Amino acid sequence: MIIAVPDSAAGLSAVDGLTRRVAGLLGAREWLDACLARIDAREPTVQAWVTRDAERARATADKVDITSSAAPLAGLPIGVKDVIDVAGWPTGCNSPLESGCVASATAKAVRRLEAAGAIVVGKTVTTEYAFVEPGRTRNPHDPARTPGGSSSGSAAAVADFHIPVALSTQTGGSIIRPASYCGIVGYKPPYGWVPSDGMHYLAPSLDTIGLHARTVADIARVAAVMEERALPVASAPPCFALLRPAPAETQPAMTQAVVNAVSALRAAGANVRETDLPAFSAELDVPHRVVMSVEVARSFAALTADRRGLLSESLRAFIERGERISGDELAAAQAVVARAKSKLAAYTGEILIGPAAQGEAPVGLTSTGTAIFNRPWSLLHVGVITVPVGLGPNGMPLGIQLIDPSPAGEWLMSAAAFAERAFAQMQSHSSGRAA
Amino acid sequence: MIIAVPDSAAGLSAVDGLTRRVAGLLGAREWLDACLARIDAREPTVQAWVTRDAERARATADKVDITSSAAPLAGLPIGVKDVIDVAGWPTGCNSPLESGCVASATAKAVRRLEAAGAIVVGKTVTTEYAFVEPGRTRNPHDPARTPGGSSSGSAAAVADFHIPVALSTQTGGSIIRPASYCGIVGYKPPYGWVPSDGMHYLAPSLDTIGLHARTVADIARVAAVMEERALPVASAPPCFALLRPAPAETQPAMTQAVVNAVSALRAAGANVRETDLPAFSAELDVPHRVVMSVEVARSFAALTADRRGLLSESLRAFIERGERISGDELAAAQAVVARAKSKLAAYTGEILIGPAAQGEAPVGLTSTGTAIFNRPWSLLHVGVITVPVGLGPNGMPLGIQLIDPSPAGEWLMSAAAFAERAFAQMQSHSSGRAA
């Protein structure tokens, strides 16, 4: 169920659109209007948006066109997950508790993109406070399935060509997993490189603002602005290290997708070795829940009992779990983190790969799927990126996650670009064979 | 003001005492009694102990002698900081809030040492809950001066030959700084290697159980049991990297001690290069306060207002600071940590060195000195060790801290042994010259 690329400018990648704009072949207003038209046509089905302000966006686009801005992202339409502040709009967090609160300032990450010329089209649907209670967004590849979460709207809107790039956040697996389910690229930066102030925190020591886009090049272009850094470009193929499979936790199609990915990377000239680091282990999953629940409890500590009653059952239970965590439990969890980081240090210079999700997006909208393959890397603060690798038996996308074990994650982007090319070559070969 | 080594077995290092016991030249009971006699003689001046139980310790020592135990630490007398549980004794934390509470179980770190034959002589004085409010302990080199804190009693007792080894804890600089003030070796393990359950937590993600002893070899012997790991032995001199001096924060005698230390390391054949990592920076100090205060607030959250009134003003103020920290502040602090870790990764394979404290132990008992040179490393979870390097203008000890930037800290112990030898050679040369 591949989504047909729109004929309009809405079908352009960020890099292509920006290139055409600079060349005078595309106006910012034209690009924006194509995106707005696409949203109008598709939103009833996909339901990716909370707030949109076409007039505000058009006014900004017109200004870009009049001034012929040469800013690096001038004219790029973007969406912003509705846990991140944009001045003048509510930050709804998909909770009745936030109704009526309008943000007075724009989050720093968004300000950096706006300063570079990006145009915020609107706010995208999140699960309740970026935790697990789903929003109404559907998977554009199959509206009967979840797009994943918590960055549901951002992933779905990008996959469905509403916008080329969206801001998302991840605390467990909220960028990487929806990217896999929606067949797009998702990037969770290494912790600490994108300023997070101006977001509604779930767990401040884990919450990371990142991106959804349809190509690695688009992610790289926007991330460079958001992180204010230029990454090195690799001159040789990356060395990949395969996470130890977790067959009991992985659907056969995803297991096969990982095998295919390894073959494709090797065919493209990369070295791929096996590792002893697990794709899933309870040893790292439990500490994530411990650290996160303690911080979530703190984030919601100021709520009165009355107002706490307006939270979902699942979020309330998680807060209560966090309140009960003992010092011994928290210290034991942090000890596991520290020791896992020392194991990870042995992989510096390599890129870890494994499944980005258990398999295809689950049927139904009552759950956004599980983040068991993602939580360890969020906990370890490393940079992660999803690269789509093919389709499963139901025609739904599958993604591979790439992880840079070094704290700065400098080589992740060039490794992802390599993998994206390798996977595309594999697909063109296999369709060539089928023909 | 060097303390004369006692003629008795109390003057022995852990390694020497253990060696003599195994050779049949020293009974466990004899060793213990020598320590108890030393404590009786010196305690009125030093005031390092809270709880002692000579009968319990003697019964254990007699058992060691009768069974001729071959356990690796059989007969080693140790002290335990009074924030760590020993079954049957109160864990007083130097607070009226804990009076009457007797620990029902022994902390895991202590259990490991007891299982290896170590004999707990008693509990040593801590500052209030291992925060800043001083206990009554005096510096054995000069009773008018602080021994440092929060592990005041452990450092003073070891320096004064009450016991060869004591368990201590560090959240900011509570092991490394008192070791410098008392002229002994202090070891803060890399976070996560010593189990901390059974301690009274201040900030669980920072609190680390470590050791005070008079030699690096003693620390290595006991740490191997406490961490349950064997460290590699270096075959070549370590590469040292000197932290950028902080002249405004450092007393001239300490600045000179660092210069002397570098000369001694070079004379002993080591390479020492200068670095751009600062010995002190507000950039890392503030995040330590933020992360720590948030966790301290949580540790004391269950106290009723009445009972909170029994805390010191300084601890109450710190708790209130923690309660006020916003998500933005906490995330910004954690971002600094993450980025500092990525800078630190560039020094893997080297050992960082710098001052362990600002200078000699301050006069007076109203403050235990400041931890500004220690907090960054506690925050970054790396292993640190103090090695004494000489005396200041008032005859008080000065220590150098060595830091292993890698998360497992495997090379710290052999580097410290190298530095200890190098500093000893320097001192014998200079006294040779003076003679």
C-alpha cells in the first residue's frame, strides 16, 4: 500500500523543494499552498493535525517570496508535534488539562528552524502528553492501523505528503517506531544536542526533540540547523554491527527485513558483524521504565487530585508507579545504564543496526504499538535513525534502526544515507528480477 | 604535621596485615585489638566514630583465627560510614530524624566485604545525611581543621591509623576531598560498579559507595572484592592529561603541588599533556546542583512538615531548590552532562589529573570545604582517586585527583599506583637533596 506521490509540490522532498526555490522554479507560497491542498484533501482520512493556521503560514510564505530570503530553510513547510510550544497557539498535549492554555513563546528548536526560514503549518496530533494513550491519527498506508506514537500526527503527515518535515519527540520509541510503521525516516538526535526548552516534559532526562522526513538528506539538512552543527562526511563505507536478534519479540517479516538489510549493506560494500548487544533485553527495558516513571511523577506532581482525575488511567498508573520507586530501585536502574554505556563504548566507530519496531503497524487505533526495541537507546542517550527497508506481508512498511553508540552521534547521518542508498539498490534489483 | 605510624599492628596497611596474617605472623584478633587500642587512645581528639561494637568485632576476629579463614580479606578491620546500613546498628546519618532506627539488613557492599572476611569495627561520622552540615570529627593532622566531608569520620579514622580501610560515599566530593585534606587515598568508583542498596540516599543517580585507605594497593585489594571484578594491569606508563588550571579557585600551594605532580610523573617516565578540560567550570557545577537538588528533594519528599523542621537550614534550602527546578532547567542540565560525556570520550585511554581540593584543609569545623573540583566527575559518573602528593605551608596534606574518563574506569587503579610511586620517588629525592 505505497502512497502515490502527489503531482504537486507537496510531493517534493525538503531538499528538492529548497533547491527549486533557490533556483527560482518554486515559490514558497506555491509550495505551501500545495501542502495545504494536500492536507485539505487527506486530513479527513488521516487526522494528523490539531491546529492549523493557513493564513499565518501564507503570510510568512509571501514574505519569503517578497524578500527572496536566502536563509537555509527558507520556505520549508513544517509541522510541529503538539507537545512543543509555538507562540500564539495552544500546546494541547491531547489532554483536557491543557485546554485554553496558549503558548506565549515558541520553543527554541522551532525558533531555530523559523529563523532559518521554515514555515510552521500547524501542530500535529500527539498521544496524551506523549505517553501511550492514542490520539485519533490513522496510518496513511491503511487507516485501520495505527501510525505509531507518540509522534503520531508528525509521522502520518510526513508519510502522507502533507509536509516534507515535522518536529517530533521521543522518550521511549516515539519517533523511531512511528517512522517504521509509516515508511519514513525518523531521527532521534543524541540526547543534549537539540535544546528542549519550550516542550511539555514527560521525563526531562529522556525527552528528545527530533524529526520525521521522507529522506535521510532532508533530515540531515534540517537537523544541521536544529543542532547548530555540521557533521563530518564519511569517506569509506560505515562498519555496521548487528544487534542480537530477539526472535520471540519480532515478527517474521521484520526478522526477514533485517536479514535483507544486512545483505543490502554488504552488497553495497559495508562490513556487517554480529554483536552481543541485544535488540531487546529486559535488563535495559526495566531501568527505562524506572527512570522514566520517576521523572513523569515529578512532571505531574503539581497536579491537584481533581485535575489528576482528568489524566488517562494508564498515565495515572505510571505516575503512581514512579511515586513508589525506591532509592534502591532508582540507583540499580542507573547502575545498569552506567554499565551499559561502558559496554557501548566498545562499539565506538561502528553503527549498530536492528529492527525499529516489532513488525508492521498493528491493526486498530487503541494502541500505538510497543517501544521495546527503542527504549534502551533512549535510555542510553544515543542518536538513532529509522531507515525504511521494505514492506511486510500486508503491504505495510518496515524500518531498520541505525544507532551511533558514541555520545555525539556524529557518524549516524552519513551511515543512514549509505543504508538508504543500499536499501534502494536492493529494491531496484529485486524489482528488476521480478520483471 | 605528619602523623607518626603506630608501632602496633594498627600501623599496618591492609595488604601488609593480610599478608602477615596468611603467613601466621599476625592474628586477626591481635590486629583488631591494636586498632581498637588506637581508637581508644585517639578518639577523644579525632571523634571519628558514632557506633563501635568491640565485642561483636572481637567475636568475629576470634572466629577468623579459629577457622584460619583463607578468605581474601580475612581479619581486615574496616569502618563503615554512618549512611550505610549494618544490621543491628542504627544508621544515624547524623540526624535526629533517624534516632532509634536500627538497620535490619546489611548493605550489599558491606556484605561482600564481610563475606570476604572483613570485620566491621563500627560506624564512622558523616555530615548530616552526607550533605554539608558538619559532624564533630576533626582532622587528625590538626584538630583545629576540618577533615573534609561528607565522609569525615572514615577519612579521619583511616588517616589516624584507627583502621586501614573504611567505606565512604560520594555524591559531590565526599570521598576525594577528605582524602586530600587527610593525606590518604580516596576512591570513588565509576558509577554503577558498587551496589549501593542499603545506603541512605541523597541523590540515587549520583551517590556512590567508595573507599578510604592509606595506600593504592589497599584500595585495589578491597575494591576488587566490592566491585567483584579483576582489573587489568598496565604494562606501560599511563598517559596523563592535565586539567586546565583554575588559578582563581586554587591555593598557590595546591597549584605548586600539581606542578610537582606533573614533574614527578614525567620523571617516572609517563607522558603528561595539557588539555582543554577545565579543573573547574561553572558550566558543569551548576548542572550538578540541579540534578542533585531534584533528587534530594525526592529523597526527602515523604517527610512531614514537622519532621522536615528537624533538618538543617542548608539541607532544607537545598530541598526547596530542588522542588523549584523546572523541566527546562533539568533538561538543560542533563544536556550539559550528555555533551560533556562526548567531550570526555576523546580522552579514552588517558588519565586526567588535577587538584583534589582547593588547598589544605580549612581551619575550623563549621564547614567541610568545597567540592568544586569534584562535582563534575561525580556528575559524569567516572572513577576518581586521590593520591597524596605532599604538604602545604601549614604542614597539611595535599592530594591530586586522577580521573579515568572511560565509563568502566578499568585503568584508574594501575595509574594511581604509578602516580603513588612517582610521588614517593619525588619526595625521597627532594629529602635526599635537602640532606
